[in-house]
Amino acid sequence: MSNIKKLANQTVIYGGTTIVGRLLNYLLVPFHTYIFLDPKNYGVVGEMYAWMALLLVILTYGMETAYFRFSNSEPDKKRVFSSTLWMLLSTSALFVVLGLCFSQPIANLLKYPSHPEYIRWFVVIVAMDAVSCIPFAHLRGENKALQFAGIKIANILINVFFNIFFLWFCPLMIRHGLGTGFFSAIYHENIGVGYIFIANLIASVCQFILLIACCKNIEFKVDVSLLKRMLKYAFPLLILGLAGIVNETMDRILIKNLSSADAEEAMRNVGIYSACFKISVIMNLFIQAFRYAAEPYFFNQYKEKDAKEGYSVVMTYFVIVCTFIFLVTTLYLDYLKYFASERYHAGLQVVPPLLLAFMMLGMMYNLSIWYKLTGQTKFGAYITVGGAAITLAVNFLLIPRIGIMGAAIAHFTTYFCMMTASYFLGQKYYPVPYQLKKIGFYVGFSLLLFGIGFYLLPWLFGSGYALWMKTLINTLLVAVFAMVTIKKEYPNLQKMMHA
């Protein structure tokens, strides 16, 4: 019982830290879009961070998970830690050297010929973040959850502080003639979005220093035979990680390179899509919070006789919450759109399919518990790699034809196919009696109300559809969904509470 309590406490710390971090970074989006009014500038940010996510997977090459696996099975944990750390330090150092030496050719290739400094900054950021994953894993393995959370939060706060300092405070001081000499020396307007990357670089350096300080008694012990076994274990995880990151971030890279528009307009499209994508992350924030709470529950309930019924109920209520989030977000998009500045509103049409895509992804997380519980994780790899193939195929097919909407449809198509595959495979190997009719009802009902409020009524009323009237009707539609849900689910909730 004490172990479960400990697990729950650590889940709250790790999960809370991750969600707070995502939320703070999420709140930087309106800050950035209201400062960089031309979406092509924010497009640089969207693309560079997409590349960063891809490079992080390559540079860690599954060694974080391998570290957990071997630190629990090998008698000498220090040897596992030092071997893994020095391995990642070596490969990351090589990456830095190559990146710095070839920064200009890489910048030319990415179509930033006048900004090779972007490449240099990101090379260092990615390398330090890649190496940092092992000390973070060490802290988790040693159950030092508070130290883990403290360093994560420090990184985020430093990043936010320097974003505000460089992009708002320095220009403000210069405009008002206060400390002009000092602020003019550290702030140059032509750097622009580069200050977002500089803030990240400062935060990553500080995080790296704090982590090294926490990892005392680091020894230069490299066990080559151990590393060979770890690399053999980690290689399939690298493939899986690459496939997963293709599903998540490749669209921003492909919009730039597949768009039928000219280079400048393509970058604007990347910026618009990246900002509107963040509005859809409202759904993803809930899914992340749910995962941290649900995964321990799934594993703890596995041996209970009514485990499958419990999994079914969890799925149903998960879908109810997701459909409610979908409905509220889409029907109040006239207000939520100001999360990004007006020049980014041209891409708001991508928000509904992206919200649905994230809902499908969340349902897939629920469904995927079968291969985690039964140990058949190879199916997770098949599903993810298959999803990556669908992502690439649909993006290549649709982006040249319909632009950013093609990328949104690719997300939805990918996650829908992955969810479907996970369901049918799960029903074969670990059948759970999911309440498909009830789930189908809530999804269908929310889509019906969405169609009425988002498309039908604006079409019927045309230009005479005032915002106050639209808000009133949409509020009634949300209220109808809430009342129907409460009426249908209240008896079930009472039974569960008294069970």
C-alpha cells in the first residue's frame, strides 16, 4: 500500500511539473504572436522546434529507457550511469563540433542563409538537452522527485523570464530612454525571433549545470560490453521514437517544403499553422494530465477481477470530457482565437480537425493499455511506424493541394487509423467491453451540435449573425450537451459512488 501511495505522490510531482511546464510554454504563444505580428517570423520558431524534437530523439537514441532497464538489472548502477552518460556526452560533443563547423551549409539547406547563428544556438541546445536526459533519469531512478521537479521548473521559469526580458523589457527601456547604453548593448532589433532561441539556450545551460551539480561522484567508467547490450536494446526504441516524432511534428517542416506558395508565404503558413495548432493543445493538456493519473491506475487494477469493466468506464468518461472540450473550444473560438494575434486567424479552420485528432490520440492511449499490460509492446511499434507512414503519405498528398488544412487532416487521419488498429488488435489479444454505443452517441452528439453552431447557423443568418447572438446560441448548445450528459450519467455516477 505504501508503494502505491509513493507512486501516486511521484506521479503528481512528475505529471504536475510536466503540465505546468507545458502550460507556461503554452502561454508564451500569445506573447510571441502579439510581438511578431508577421506570421513568417513565428514560422521560423515552429520549424526550428520541429527539427529540435526530431534531433533530440536521434541524439538520445533510446538510451534513457535503456538506462532505466539496465540500472534495474545490473548490480553496479554507477557503472550503468557513467557508461550511459559518457556515451551521450561523446555523441553530443561530436554533434556540436559538426554542427558548428557546418552551420552555414545547414542554414543554406534550411533556407536561412543569413542566420547561421540559429543553427549554432540550436546545436548547443539540443546537445545539452540530450545529455541532460540521463541525469534526469538518474534522479527519477533515485526517487528524487522534488529535485527533478525543481530543476524542470527552474528551466521553464528562466526561459520565460529571458523571453520577456529580451522581447519586451529591453525594447521598452530603450523606447523610454532608460539605461540606453546597457540595453542597447545587449538588445539588437535585427535578432528578432533569435531571442526566443537565446532564452532557450540560457535556460538549457542553467539546467545542465544544475543537473551536473546534483549528480555527485560521477566516475569515468565506460563498460564497452554493457554499452553494446544497451545499444542493442535501445535501437528499436530509436525507430519507435522517430516514428512518433514524425507523427507529432513533421507537418511544420513539410508545410514549408511542400507548399505551392512562394518561400515567404510558405513561412507565413508555417507560422499561422503553428499558432493555431497551439489553440488545439487545450485538448492535449487534458490528455497529458489524464495519462499521468490513469497509467498507474491501469497497472494497479490489472489483477482485479473487474479490471476490464473499469477500463471500459474510464474510456467512456474520458470521451465525455474530450467531447465537451471539443465543443466548448470550437463554439467559443471567436473568443479563444485572440490567444494569437489577428494576423494568425487565417488558419483557424485547422482547429476543429486538430482537436478531434488529439481526442483520437487520447482514445488510442486508453486502448493501447492492452499491449502494455500483456507485454506485447511490439504491436505499439507496428502501430506507431504505420502511423508515421500515413502521416507522410497524407501530408505529401494534401499539403500541395490544400495547404495547412492538409496537415490538420493528416493528423486526424493518422490518429484515427492508429486508434482503430489499436482497438481491433486489443479486442483480439485482451478484449475489453468498451461501451461503443455510448461513446458513439457522445461523439456523434457533440459533432451534431458543433455542426449546428459552427457551420449551419452562421450560414443561415449570414452577415446578420451578431457575435452576441452567436455566443448566446452556442452557450445554449453547450448547455444542452451538458444537461443530456448529466441526465444520462448521473444514475451511473451514483452507483459508482455507493459501490
